[in-house]
Amino acid sequence: PILLKTRHAILYSWPGQNDEKSLLDRLKTLLNSTKTLLIVAEMREIQENSIGDEWFKKARFAICDAEDVLDEIFTDIQTEEYRMGDSPGIVNIVKEKLRYKGKDVGRKLHPFKKTREAEMSEIIKKLESVASQDSHLSLDSNAELAAIRETKGKPTSSVNDTIEVCGRSEDKKKIMKLLGSTGGVDNALRVIPIVGLGGVGKTTLANMIFHECISSKPPMFDVNAWTCLSDEFKVVDVIKSILEFITKRRSELDGLDFLQQELKKELQGKKFLLILDDMWSKDILSKDTRKWDELRTPFLVGKPGSIIIITTRSKDVAEIVTSVRGFFYQLNVMLENESWSLFESVAFPDGGENASPILKKIGRGIVDKCKGLPLAIKMIGGLLLRYVWSIDVATCKILPSLWLSYYHLPQHVQQCFAYFSLFPKDYEFQMDEIVMLWVAEGFIEGTPEIEQLEDVARGYFNHLLLNFFIQESSSGTSQFVLHDLVHDLAEYVSRGLCVDLLDINLQSRHLSYVGGDELLLYKLKVQKLTRLRTFLPMVNLFHHCYLDKQILSDMLSNFKLLRVLSVEGYHISVLPSSVGDKKLLRYMNISRTDIERLPLRICGLYNLQFLILKSCRRLKRLPTNIVDLVNLRYLNVDHTPLEEMPNGIGTMKKLQMLSNHVVGKGKSKYMKEFKHLTGLHGELQISGLNNITDPEHVVAAQFGKKEYLEELVLDWGCIKQRDTTLDERVLDAIQAHENLEELTVHCYGGKRLSTWIVGIMLQSLYIDNCLNLETLPPLGNLPALKNLTIVSSHCIKSMGGEFCGGSSNPFPALEILTLESMTALETWSFSGGDGQGFPSPKELQIIRCRMLMNMPFCFPSLTVLKIDGCGNVFGSNMCSGGSSCWE
């Protein structure tokens, strides 16, 4: 409350004198104007390639310097506010402390160190130097930025391409077939979106189809029209363009209603084909689809069988305009032989017949680099032909189509995309990994209404995915990768910011490398990169790398501006205490190291948001004061043998993800602090529930209010010599929120499960090693349950009508059912009358249930059946009523 109200007041009046306030205002103004100038310069680079790398590097470095000093000021303010609490007069006290810190202390302790004012003055000069070159570069940032926003891509037309079309015959056949079918939408206008990466050949394919239709005898359509859209097209202009194409005369009408009526007259009762080329308007992408509705309205009067083909780079656009929900035609890159045929036709005067083997070998390498993108092949092949193979292909920078795609990204998404240059080509990454890094680097634009920055970042990621900057990996493991040409674009737009180990620039901000030769890094003086924001080695998951203790200490002592720090996978047992100096640090990954304890000083990292401690096999405890990390959003301790969690976890109110909360002996009462963690998302494991002494402590945790939790793992540990009724009362007290999707109950000592389990929308239930469990609740009544696994429940003797919930069709959504090591289970019966038994399971596994003699065979949808170690199951005592259901 008071902190939020005073934060901006403190910043704008810091450190209290008019000249110093003026410095801060001047710095912020220049920072914003330089960012605008950089946007204009990047667009100019698309058009002319006339500015040069040095100016871009100078501008980016100056912007980074300004951001760093502003970040330090904000951090000083917030840290002081937190330390002082909600006390009266906080504004004046904090101002004085910061002013003293910024001036007097700095000079007394470090006579040669710049004061904060001197640092700001120096950065202002850098920004002014960058801005002073705008006249030399002919950059009018205000006027040109406005003009850029109105920029339209090079218009396409229905005129045939003069270059021979290679490949795409199968794609053309498939779409021509679609033109003659109804696609399940009878007597209605059909819209067929063609979706693909910029330069993949969508316009060329549409052109082939268009000319096939108009040249057919008899004509397939009464009316044919083609128009090319712009990024921010106006419906009035588009309708005018279509009318001019159809009537072959300029329309004199104005006004949307008049134009719509005129177009309706031209199309009334006629079967037409319309090509809308290159649609990706921001208005169409928004939830408000009025623009598309206004454009579509005149076409509804056409004869059944009328077709609109829309080419677009965006799946979002395709989903909005398609006439069949979820349908669009995905145009993929060309095959290798098609790519080579196209290259030969454009790069060699005679189509390659007389080309030398050396030129063909070079050409093959170029085609491989183009990765099946026909526009890339045409452009580079055309350059080679034009300059009779005298051009150095390596000097070709970025394809204009890719540049334009990048430009059309929102500005905050652009810097997220550029961050991918940090990773090597073909590096496979997961969404959540990238999301955390983006948030830590400060790339995500949050609003007061949206506190879950990770959700905003996932939106950015999906935007890049839908627009083909990111593609799913062929490995099929929920991994993603960048196309080589797209990675080249990321490297180009971020040039200078990422460390080039072959030519180190001390102003570079991000360092990533493949782990293995850290001594070489030291020899290259990497430790002198004092402006570094990111230290992110890429270490193989199955290998450990060695990093000398002194080398690590030297590097970290110099990297004072780090936002991201990872030493994952290194054989280190001690983390230098200097890590506590990184007051801007937001992300720290110490996973798979031999760390035995964390330095106490990390508890003072006020800005830390992500702390990843996975598989630290020697780490038993966290520092007591780790709860002072009040901005921590993510704490992952998976597979780390912690004995207990520190007291006071309730103070970490911004925590969004806590992988495992370990309840230590004598710590039962601290479960009450969970009531303050209302923002927990994703998966939560609670270990050591056997140490709970009073169920009311769990009741006070208010799990029923954790509406964002998707998965809950409840682990009691060893169940020997425990009061089974206490376990039952503890499980009853959990009372999870109805939104919970997955539940695991491990080593539970009770004889029954809680009734709340059948009152929520579970999709997955895993009951493991619950040795005393005797009965099961009516799980068959769970309407959304897809996966049910019961393992090592040795006291369950039968599963009958109660298990099925008394329903004639239990488990309506169940897909996978597994029963394993249920040593006492004798009977599994189904008394469903005339019902369909278990209608939905596709996979059934019964393993090592040696006493089982009776079971139903009422699984009409079953495709996978595994019965192993169940010698009695096929005896004579089969359940009645099941044989007719078996398929």
C-alpha cells in the first residue's frame, strides 16, 4: 500500500536535488528516444542496408548501460523499502539513505569509483552521441516511425511468375480437390486458409490454383478475383480493389455500405473464386472480429460452391477465417530434389546443364542452407545469376521476407525472439525454460491486472510459434527448435549483445557456450566482461563439467550486473560468496552440482525470482533466511534430498511454483503458513506428511483456495508404526480445490480414501504403496478421469459396485487403467445390468495381481491389453455379463 504509492515518488525525487533529478529525467527521456531511433534504424536496414553494424552496437550498448543504472536505482529503492517496512516518514528516510549511499560512501570506500551522478552523466553523453548521428544517417525518428507503421509489403498479383514453378504439384492437386468438395459445409461459402512461413511459396501456390481455375474449360467459376492485403488493411480499400479487378474499372464510390452493396450486385447468385493474399492484420488477430465480418459480408450472396482462398503466416488468422473449425492447409518447405530443381532453373543460364561440378557443389551447399524455402532459393539464385557467380554468398544478410516477419512482431516480442541467438543452432529447448529466462531478463511487459508474468511470456512464445519463428522439434519430446535461417535472423538483430568468443567485445551482455573448456574461457579474459547480464553455459544432461574454484570466483566477482546465472551440471561443491553481490540477479540455476550448502548471502538477493536446485544430491538444508527472498516466484528442489523446509515460507507470497515442500519433524504447525501462498501454480508435492501431528494445521493451510494448482503429490513416507486414523484425518483436511487435475497419494497409511477426491474434476489419479488401504471410494463417478493407476495396495480384496459408483456406464472418460501388485485382490466385479460396462478405456494393464480370479470383460474400446503375473485370471470364474461386451 504505502510502498506502492511512494515508489515512483521516491524515484522521481531521487536523490533530492534539482540538478540530480534533472539527470534522472534526462536519462529516461534519452533512453526512450534512443529505443525509438533503433526501431526506425532496423526498419531502414530492411529497406536499404545502409547504416552499418557499428552504429547498431553503439546504440544497443548505450541502451543497456542506461537500463542497468536505472535497474540499480530501482533495486536500491525497493530494497530499502523492504528493510524499513511500513514505517512513517519512509519516503524522506529512504531518500537520504540512497543519497548518502550514492555520493559520500562511494567516494570514501572507493576513491576512484564513479558516483551515481557521474555514471548517469556519462551514459547520457553516450545516448546523445548515438542520437547526434540521426541527421548523418538521415533518420527522422518521429516521422519515419509513423511512416513505417503504414508500410505495406510488396504487393502480389495474379500475373504468372516468370520463373518456372518447381514442385508444389501435389499441394496444388490437394487444394484443387478441396475446391470441388463441400468439406462438410453444404450450400455455404467456403474459406480455405493456406498457412506457412514467409517465403515458403504460399503466393506462388495460390497463383497456380488461380490460373488453373480461370484457364479450365468450361470455367470452374463465374467470377475470379485477386487482391493483396496489407498488414493494417482497410476494408474499404480491399473491397475497392476487388471491384476494380472484377469490373476492370476504377470505383468512384466511397463509404463501406455503398461499396458492400456494389460488390453484392457483382457477386449475387454467381459462383466465385477470390484470393486474399498475405492476410495477417493485427485487427483480425484480436478477439474483435468485426473487421473480418465487414469484409466477408458481401461474399455471402454468392452461389453455393464459392471459394475464398486466404494465404497467411499466422495460424491465429487461419482459425478465425476458416469455414471449417480447426481446418487450414499447412504448406511445408520443399523437398530436397524440388529445391535443387528450382535453384538450377534460377541460378544457371541454361538450367544447370553446362554448369561445372564445382559450381554445382557450391549450389548444393546453398540449397541446403535455404532449408526448402523457395523464396530464399529464388533470391540467392537470382543474385548468383545476375552477377555471374561473382558474388560472395556469405555476404548476403537476412531475407527481406524474414526481416518483414520480424518487424511485424510486437516490440516486446522482438527482444524475446532476439534472445534465441544466445543458443547454438539446432539447440532444442522447452517452453518453460525460455519463459523463465525471458521473465528474469525483464523482457515481459506486466500490467497491474496481470501479475502472472509467466502466462504473459507463454503468450509471447505461442505468438512466435504460430508465426513460424519457432517450430516443434522432430524428436517429439515437447521440445522446440529454430530453423537455421530464422536463427541467422536472431543473431543478426542481436549482433553485439551476445559474446563472440572469436572476437570478444567487453560491452557484450550475454554469454552462452557449450561446456567443456572453461580454462580457454579464462585465457580469453571472459572474466573482464563486467557488463555481463547472462552467464548460461550449455552442459550436456548426461555429463558433468569441471570448473576451477578460482576461475569461478574470479568470474563471479566481476559479473556484478548479472540477471541470469547458471552453473548447472558443473562439479562444484562451493558457490563463491560473491554471488551475494549480484543485486540485479533474477535467475540462478545450481542444478546437478555437488553443492552441500548455499551461501548465506544469497538470502539478500532481493530481486531473485527463479531458484533452481534440482538433483543437488548433497544438499540437505536450505538457509534459514531464504524466506527473505520475497520476490521469489519459482523454487525447484526436485530430486534434492532436503530434510525439511525452513520456517516462514508464508512470507514468500509471490511464489508461483514450489516443486516440493518437505515437512520436517516437529514442523507440523508451519503448514499453516501455506494459507498465504495463494498464487501457487502447476505441480506441488508435499513430502513428510507423516510428520503432521494435528490435522488442523493442514486445515489452516487452505488447500481448497489453491485454485491454480493443477497437480498435487501427497507423500507420507514410511508408514510403519503410524496411527492410520491420523493419516485419514490429514488426507480429509487437504480438501483440494475442484480445479485440481492430477492427484498422487503415496505411502498413505489410512484404510480409506477421502470423499473429497470424488468431488473434484480429476483427470489422473495415482494411488501408490498405500499398504493399509482396504476400500476405494466411487471413483467410477469421476466424469473427467482419464488415467487411473493403483499400485501396491495390499489390503484391497475386491472392487465391485461401490468402486464403479453404482453407474451402468462407470468411468465415462477413462482411457488408461492400471492395477499392479495388488496381492490381496481376488474379485473385480461389475454389476452394471444392461450397460456398456467400461465404455471408454483404450488401455488396460493388470500386473502381478496373483489372487485375482474374477474380472469383467466389458471394454468395447480396448486397443491395448496387458495381463502379466496373474495366473488365476483366466480361470472358470469369469464375471457374468461381460463376454458380449468384449471386442
